[in-house]
Amino acid sequence: MLQAIDESVLHFLNGFANRSTALDMIIVRGFQMPSVRFLPLMTCIVWLWFDAGTYWKPRFLLLQGLPGTLLAPFTSRAIQSLSPHRPRPMHVEELNLAMPGGVSRDQLHEWSSFPSDNAALAFAIATTVWRVSRPLSLACFAWALFVVAMPRVYAGYHYPSDIAGGAIIGILSVLVCAKLTTTMSALNRIGSLEQRSPGLFYSVCFVTMFYITTMFEDIRRIGSRLAELL
């Protein structure tokens, strides 16, 4: 039954593919840029941090969400690597999918379809925002679903269940890590660094947020090259 739902939603979204060059360009090229996928979500984190002013609790909640946000895409990638390989929909000839402009069936053969690490990261960020601002998190969850996740089904990169699996990983990563860091001692030390050395604190934050926004692309490439050498 799950497979039937997967294919039904997949064919519905993919049915709009390869009909309009402009639409394909926006969804495949535009929505896949890191500055479009994740930068608006990370901007919400920055907004909430500075909007908190002198109130420590919202900042504490944001810091609590950081470990889960970092963990989510790596957990998703680990599951991809360790679980049985699931071919991407675009590689399953029986599905007879239309390939949008800019998408090639020759790509992503080495990566399993389940789960989606893009969805894991997007929903992890949205969950972090949810713990601080429920109204703003609605926009973040909508962005995660319609801008980050659905275009990947449209392009044939993922099944809807891959997106659902990634979303669950992202949400649980943040909630579990937050539960494990209920003591404020370690996070208080991180927070106090802002007062003692704001230059160092915000430089580290900038680098961390850069890697989150780019989905650790440089680190993953280096890791892949090292794995090939070993």
C-alpha cells in the first residue's frame, strides 16, 4: 500500500515535469540552490537569536537545537549507506518518469533513495524554530515541505516516503538531542562565550551556519575521497 501511495504522489508531481522550461528551471535549478533551500531557514534562526535580546531562554532553546540540526543529515546519510540500496525513482524504468530539464538519469546512482538528507536537515531547522516560535515555524515547515522536499520528488530524486523518513529523522534528532541537553551547564558556557569573546563566538557561528546551509558539501566530498583512497 505504501508503494502505491508513493507512486501515486510521485506520478502526480512528476506529471508537471518537462512541460515548461521555465518551471523546470525554477524547481530543479532555482529551488536546489543552497541559498534558496536552506538560507531562508537559517535566517530565521539568526532572527530569533537577535530578537531574543537579553532573554536567555530563546537563545538556550536555539543552542539546544544545534546538535540535532548537525546530526540529522549525517544520520540520514548513515542510514542510506547501511540499509539496503533503494534505487532513485529516476533510475526505475518501470515508473516511466519524465525528466525535467537539467536532470540526468546518469546522476546519483551511488546513493540510495531512502531517506532524504535534504528533508532531514530542513525539518531539523524548522523544528528548532518551532521550539522558540510556533508562528514562524509554520512558515519554516511549509518551506521545508514545498521548497526543499517536494521539488526532489518532482525531479525523480526521491519517493514521498523518502521525504517522510528524512522529515522524521530531522524532527526526532532535534527533540532527542534537546532532551539530552536539558542541563544548562554546557550550553551556559557556550552562551557566556558570546559575552567574553563575541568575535570568536560569532565567527564560529558563521562557519557552522555556512556548513549547515551548504549541507556540509565540502566535508562530504573530502570524506568520499578519503573513503576511495582507503
